[in-house]
Amino acid sequence: MPRWPEWVPGLTKVRAGPLARSFEVWFHGHRFEMCPGEHVPYTRLGWSGVGAGVQLYQAWLLTPVAGGTHVVTENVVRGPAAKSLTVLSPLWAQRLNSLWVTQLERLSETARQDSGA
């Protein structure tokens, strides 16, 4: 969890939350309280959160493929701030997911090179 800011563009801080299994993140200056929702090792993970006028759920589906991993993300964002974002930029969620996946790909390739694989 402490390395998330390296993986998620716009994430500046992560720490344990006030409830068991919860954590807090600061994304573009806004605090979100997050709770794990699902975890199937090496296959699927998801979390829900609240903050900055939204409720959200994000899930990641990881499928092994030749030469790597196919990543699919699912997002649900509800609330007044989410509606405003949709009006201002209908593609914001796709852009954000694209940034995350690109960053994860870059970091995994760097790790692979560093390990000599």
C-alpha cells in the first residue's frame, strides 16, 4: 500500500484508515476512505470508497496471457461530483484507467528488466 503513489497518477498519500481493513488515500488533493471489497489472489481485487462528494467502487480483473497479464478495470462512481465530472468530461474514467494501466505496465516492465527476466 505505501507504494501506491508510484502506481496511481494523482495519488499523493496512502495510510491505514480508522476502521479495521480500511485505508485512506489522497487523490488530487481529496481524501477518500477506502475498504477492500474483494480479493482473489492473482485474479481479482476491488475496493469501495467515499469522499469528495462521491461513492465509488473499483475492481481489477487480472488474466494471464502469453507474455504478460491482461488487465480489465470496472468502475462505478456515484454522487454529485461524479455527475459534474461526467458533464465536464464524459471520458474522464477511461482516461484515468488508461493512465493507471499504462503506469502499471511501465513499472512491471522496469521490474522485469531490473530482475533480469
